[in-house]
Amino acid sequence: MQDKLKRLYNDCIEELKSIKIDITNPLVGDIDIKFSKGNPKRYGCCKQEEPDKNCYHIVRKGKNISIRYERFKKHHIEISKWVMSLNDEIIKNTIIHEIIHCFPGCNNHGATFKSYANYINKKLGYDISRVGNKEADYIKSNVEYNRNTAIYKYKIICQKCGQVFYRQRMKKDLIRKYCCSKCGGRLRLNK
């Protein structure tokens, strides 16, 4: 399985090179890829270390001041093992999503991340987004999806478009502070 992950990672690098995105650029830093030992719910994650001390900005929120680094020298991409049961295109979509997080200024899902994702989606035909749709990906891969394996405590519904979100844990200000990612509508906790 590790060989398949490395092969697909190398395919992704070649595809990115074909559209003039070179991740061997020193500004990107070193990248390694492996399987995640942790959270089986997420598709993957990118962990950064050794921030570039010359590339940062100061963030002020009320009285709190923090430094946000925009570029790192090392990146560790982790892919969940369950993703490997899906088809290769979905695995590569996940890998490229995590590679984008390695680019300077893309360690979140902000405007720079979205511009890279939109460019890659347009040029290579991927569907890179902030979050994945597990059920749809299982169906595309012809793998049986059993919703009962993931027991969720909370069901949240958008009052405008009816989009349903499931949560294992609930932040106390989730309903008040956040809105639907699809339409911007208000959220309601369904009991």
C-alpha cells in the first residue's frame, strides 16, 4: 500500500509540473508523505515545521497578538488508510489538496489556497475543495458506504438550502458563529 501511495504522489508531482507548478522549488521546502496514524475521519493533513522566520505577518484579534508564518521548510503529508480503498483519482485529489498546503501562504483554506485549487481544477480536471464528501467518494469508487459505522451525536441543518452536517463534537458557538458553506444560510441544531 505504501508503494501505491508513493506512485500516486509521483504521478501528482508530474501532473503539477505539466501545468508549470514545480514543487521542487526551494520556496516550497521539503515534502514527505506517509499514512496517518491518527484521525480516521479526515482524508489527510499537512503538518508544517521549521517556519521561515523572514516570511510572516502579525495577526491581531482583540487584545491578542500572534505571528502567522506563511512559509515553512518542512512539510509532512499524511493520508488516511481508508482513502486508499477509493479510486486513484480521489486519492490523487486528496494528495494534491495536501500538496497545495505546502505552498507559501496556503497553510489554511484562504484565498491563496482557493486560487491554486481553482487553477488546478481547471487545468487538470480535479475537484479540489476545502472538504470532501465521503459518501459520494465511496459511490464513485464502487465501494459500499455504511453510514452507521460513523455514529454522529449532532445533526445540523441549514435553514436556507437544507444542507445537512453531522458532527461528533459540538462547539458551543457553532450555530451562532458559523453559516452554511454552500449558501451562507443560518444553521439549526436538529435534536
